[in-house]
Amino acid sequence: MTKIVFRTTAHKPSSPVAQFAPGEVIFAEGDAGAEMFILQSGRVEILKLIGGEERRLAVLEKGDFFGEMAMLEELPRNATARALDRVTALTVSPVTFDQMLRENPEIVVRMMRKLSSRLRSVEDDLDRMAHALAVAGGHRPAPTEPRPAAKKTPGAHRLVSDDGATIFHLSVGSETSIGRRDPVTGIDPDVDLTPIDTHRSTSRAHARIYHRGRKFFLREEIGTSNGTFLNEERLQTGVPVELVDGDQVRFGAVKLVFRMGD
């Protein structure tokens, strides 16, 4: 059995499952890191020292992972992780991580999304810096108002709760992503089930609905937890099934009805 070496500023448990009290530092910026963590319960805040002040970068929840960059790059931690609540986390060594990648492809997908999000953020910062330098040099005027963020346009087709109180409109595009908001990457699915998924039974990237011509199809994403169901029949991951008006769909514990627009 692979021994997972765990390191914190407080203790060094030998078990791969570790617990932290509220306010306890899991690892500090600048620490050497040989493992990553997967949150099983509680919340963790990620902090970074910027301009002499400690600033919060993100708050992570159940199912999120952190510390992977130090493990992959074999460099010191670039931020501090601190428990906000009583936290239970799984520690993953490089050897165990390799095994997890083979057995759970969702980890690869989420890490790619996270890295892609970071790259976009850096590109946005570079664009702002270039614009500021251009304005300072008198090459072009500064815009009077910031550009509004792009908004997703809802379509007529929708997912509706049994009581009709909650309605999620599908995207007008060819595909609609369904899941929960990912605080690590900042990526929002087209249908964000976070407000009604009180038990966090759905995955960040849980499923997709897409249409071809006049037909609609539902497909479960790879690595989804707790399953996707159509009329109470479990879907096979990655295999699309046709949706018709009135079909009952369930993402984890969240039950909805598919309705086609006029």
C-alpha cells in the first residue's frame, strides 16, 4: 500500500483522510508541498499575500481540490489554505494521483478547466496592462465606461421543478451545460443547480442537453457522481438519449421536467 505523507503546521497524520478545525492552516504559502487535497466536507479558503496584505482568492467546497500545482510542479506552495469550518479532506500523493487519473477522468477535465481559466485571467490582466500603457503614452483614449460582461441568452425550452416554482431555461445555443458553479475555476454551467441542490448531489460538470434539428438529447458527463436519470432509468455515461416534452430528468437528487418551447 502506498504511504501518503501528510504535512501541516500542526500535525502529521498517517491516514490519507485528515481533519482540520475551523481556522486551522492546512498549508501556508511558501511551504514545500508533496500532496494535493480533495475536500470531503467543510469549506476551505485560499489566501495569498499581495502587497503585504493577505487576500482571499477563493472559497472551496465539498468535491473541490487544491494544492495540486505544488505537487505537479514540485515547487513551494504559492498560496495558503485555511479551514473555514470543520474540514475533512483526502490527501493524495503523486503515486495515488496517478492512479486516480486512470480511474477518474473527471479530475483531468476539471484540472484542465482550472488551468484554462487561469490562463484567461492572465491574458485579461495583460490586456488591461497593455491598455493602461497605451493610454499613458497617449496612443488611444481610455474608454468612458467598462464593457459589460457577456450575458447568456435563455431559450424557450426549459427544465421545470415538479411544483413549477423553479424554471431553468436552456441556452439558445446548440448545447446547454448542467451542474453546479465551480468556485475554483469560476466556470458557471448554463443551468446552475446550486440554489436547489442543497445536498450537493450534482457534479460541477454533470450533464449536457443538446439539440440536432428538432430533436433534443441528454448526455451524462464523464466522472459524474450520483448519476443522471431519465424517467427513473439510469443513463450510461457519455451515451446520449433523446428527450421529449414531459420527460422527467434527475441529476443526482435534483428532479426536473423537460419542457419544449413553442
